[in-house]
Amino acid sequence: MSGDPHPDPGNQPAQAESHGDTPSPAQTSDVTFTRAGALWVSLVLGFLVLIVLLIFITQNTESTEFAFLVWRWNLPLGVAILLSAVLGGLITALVSAARMFQLRRAAKRNLQVALQR
């Protein structure tokens, strides 16, 4: 029995530091990426976007006159905006596909030149 209020830290057994926020290896579960999981997430997101679009179209049913060059037609505003967005997406996809085709041809050409050396 020693009367020292501050015991020597060198005499005490070393305690392993444990962090409360790091889980032990038995507690961690590795969740891997799968194509089925990605498909499920994309389907759910697609349905959510579809629901939002349907709400948008049903709230914007006022018929509006549109004119392009010599053509004139009437469409509900929501449908017209949706059609313009779809056409814009298709144009973007076509331009992107043309660019990918161009880059693929250039890559094949560069590969053939590199193999001939």
C-alpha cells in the first residue's frame, strides 16, 4: 500500500485503445455492387421521374397554340414542354453517338499505326 496519490503510469498494464466509432471486423458487412441492384435503383428512379412528369402534365393542360415556320398546331402546354425535352434529349444522344463513333474510329486507326511500328 503506497500513499502516492499519483501512481506511476509505467507500472500499470497497457490498455489497447478502442475507438467507439470503428466497428470490429465481425460487425462490418461488405455490400458489393451488382448489376441487379443498379437495375433496381434505376427502375425506382425512373418511376419517380415518370410520376413527377405525369403530375406536371396533368397540371398544365391548358391548350396553347404553337407555330413553326408555316405550321400551326395546338397542344396542351405540359405535353409541348415534354415533347421539346424529349426531342432535345434525342438530338443530344445523336450528337453524342456520332462523336463516340468518331473517337472509336480514331482509336482504331491509332492502334493500327502503333502495331505497324
